[in-house]
Amino acid sequence: MVTNALGAISAYKKSGGMADSVGGPTKAGSATGGDFSSMVTDFLGNAVDSLKEGEKAATAAVTGKADLASVVTAMDNAEIVLTEITAIRDKVIAAYQSITSSSI
């Protein structure tokens, strides 16, 4: 669960799902070239980084080296990214099922 709106927005922006407020789209949604596979690769790389940050924060909390606010923020960011990945997976599976069930 997200504790504040800024944390949610920053996690969503970090995952590549939102345009940058100053420079236009983020590199995942860049219209300057780049193909779909590089966009997916960038998104997954950012997603893995976010999940690793959540794991590091949880480990630091267990050892007593991190404050509760930073741990909650990191875990919320990881949860948002995991939810996005799950939603994308579900859409890909639905599209695949739709394609395979259509007649030629």
C-alpha cells in the first residue's frame, strides 16, 4: 500500500510508465527511435532494480540500520512495480489467447 502520493508517482515514473515533466517522455516511452524490445528490456531492468532496492531496505530494517519511513517507501515502490509487471503479464497472456483463438 502506498503511504503518500509522491512516493507512488515517483515509483510509477521510475518504472517508465509516466512522461517526464520537463523533458517529455521517459526513455521507455521515447518517440525518438528505439524498438519495443529495448523498451521492455529497459522497463524490466528498472523493475529489477526497484525490487532489489526493496530487498535491501528490508534487510537493513531487520538489522536495524534503516528507518521505518525509508523501508516502507522502498517496499511500496517494489509493490507498485510488481503490480505493474503482473498486469503486463496478464495483458500479454490475454492477447496471446485472443490471437490463438481467432480463426484465420
